[in-house]
Amino acid sequence: MRNLTKTNNPYGDDKDFSGCSIFGMMNLEGNLFSSDKIVKAITNMHDRGNGQGGGFAVYGIYPTFKDYYAFHIMYLSRHAKEKTDKTLAAYFNIIYDEEMQTKPANVSNPPLVWRYFVQPRKIRPKGKLIEDYVLETVMKINTEIKNSFIFSSGKNMGVFKGVGFPEDVADFFCLEDYKGYLWTSHGRFPTNTQGWWGGAHPFNILDWTVVHNGELSSYGINKRYLEMYGYKCTMQTDTEVLAYAVDLLMRKQNLPINIVTRILAAPLWNEIDLMKPKEQEMLRTLRQTYSSLLMNGPFSVIIAHHGEMIGLTDRIKLRPLVAGTKADILYLSSEEAAVRLVSPKLDKFWSPRGGEPVIGKLTNPLLFAESSILEENRT
């Protein structure tokens, strides 16, 4: 934990509530770009972190292997890798695997990190969707194999995270060698859980990723609700439930994002009472049906998957989030200064209201081809 002094903590609090930084960039035309601006922007918010976690999610980085699931796995022992290799071989065809490219950087106790491109075996339980088969295998490895953690499991995308400041994590994973059309990033200031490699952001399942600034007091009930649907929270931090909730609502239940945001950041009851009757009925139904997925507490998040980047804050906006556009780029950030640093002259800049999402979508529908909701995956 960062030392609290009279300068950075003038009121003598024993806990810093303002920490964590989030930043996202998306080219709405689907054009690939390098990591330099995203790293520069998140580095500008250095003081919002304490070096206990940083990370990035990138979409469009594996075009050669775009038809296969890309697993990024961290190992804390060689024995864990041996057991995981056997499990993966039992559930998937391993197309290619390698130790991930890294270099010396200012990160803490890096684990062994390995990359696999895999294809689910054709012999699997009858009627089970491919995505659910992959999800269940990821959960199995993360809960049953000690010292083995799958921290990225989507197609043509990847998560890179660890213990260090974001710019150090970028150096460690050689992110200057990657290009994507959508990047999100996070600088962590853990307040309730320890800083460790698996607990850094982004959190991922399939191609869904979440970076989060805030604190979910509803974690316990959110976790229990998600466990009824087979999700297993193993990364020891509240943010993990956000990634699984989005997967449940948007992929499994096929709800549109404007409904999902009303579940996660539902309007207050007294606000609902002032709405038109039809809207009242819908929102009351959502709150009653999904009361256990309401995210209580302060938060701002950037949710991403193939073809879409979404910014959202809690309903009374206890954590900051700003948005801006320049030509075909959408920016989401904890601070305006980070956006202006990489794009000084924006076409549009605004501060979204609490609970109101900012949604960026690819303008070319053909680029949705790698989305996890492909019709072929439903056969």
C-alpha cells in the first residue's frame, strides 16, 4: 500500500478511496494501432495507482490464429504447467503454444506466462454451446489446478496484466510489438485485496473484459448469484463478478446493453416512481428479477468485447469517467488530462451522467466476425 502522508492524505484517512485509473481507446473503423498512446495515457495517471497492478486488453491482435481461442496462462510452478497441459490436451486440440515474449522490467515476482491457441474438441456434451464448454474448462483449471490461472480466454484478443505500474507491465509483455483496434488499460490501487498477478485488471472471460475503478459492496451477493450459473470467482477481488455478470447477461441471456446497464447501475426507486408508466414497469421488473446483480458501491468501468467498448459509472457517479472523440477514435478515461495528452484537439468531449452508458461500436459490421456470439458457435 502506498504510504499516506499529510500531503497526499490531508484529512488523515486510513484508506485512499480515489485510486485506480482506467483508459480505453477504440478505432470505430476497425483500423489497428499500436500501444504507444494507450501506454502514454495510462502512465499520465500514475498517481492513481501504487504499482500493485496494471494491465491491458487488446482486440484484433492474433489475425493468423483468429479462429482459435487464445489462452494466456500464468504459472507459479512447473508442476502446475504439467498438470494444465494434460487438462488442456483432454479438452482441446492445441494448435500452437509458446512461452510468451517478455523482457526484464520493473514488475514484482513475474510468473511463467504461456500462450496457447486451442480448438475445442468435436466430442463434447451434446447440446452444449462452444462458449460454455470453453468457459467451464477455464473455471475447472482455475479452481482445481493449484498455481495455474487462465487470465485471458478469447479469440483474436488478449489480456496482459501483472504487479507493477501499467507502463512497467507494458514493457514486460513487449506491448510495443502488438497492434489492435481496441485497447483498454488499468492502473490498480488495491484497497481491500492484495496486489497479485491474477488480481490485476483487466478481468476476462471469453472475449469480455472489464477494467474497474471503485469498490463493490455487493460482491458477496453478486458472487453467490453468479455461482448458480456455474461461474466460479477465483481471483480474490470484487471486479471479477463484473466480467461474469456481463457474460451472463449479454452472451447467455442475449440482453441488449441498454438493459444490462439498467441492471448493473439501476435507477433509484424514487427516480423510477417519477418515470412514465411503461418505463416504470420495465425498471421495476428488472430490479426485482436481477436484484442480486445490482452493483452497489462506487464504480466506473470500461467493458469491452469484439466490436464494442462501453463506459459506465454507478448511478450517482461516485467515480469519475469522461469521454471524447476525435475522427474515428473513441476515448474513455478516468481523467480528461490523459485524453488531452494523446489527443489535444477533440471533436467532442463530455462527462457522462451516472448510470448512463457510453457505447462505441464498429461501423463496419463485417468486423464483428470474431464476436463470441457467432451463429456457428450455437450449433
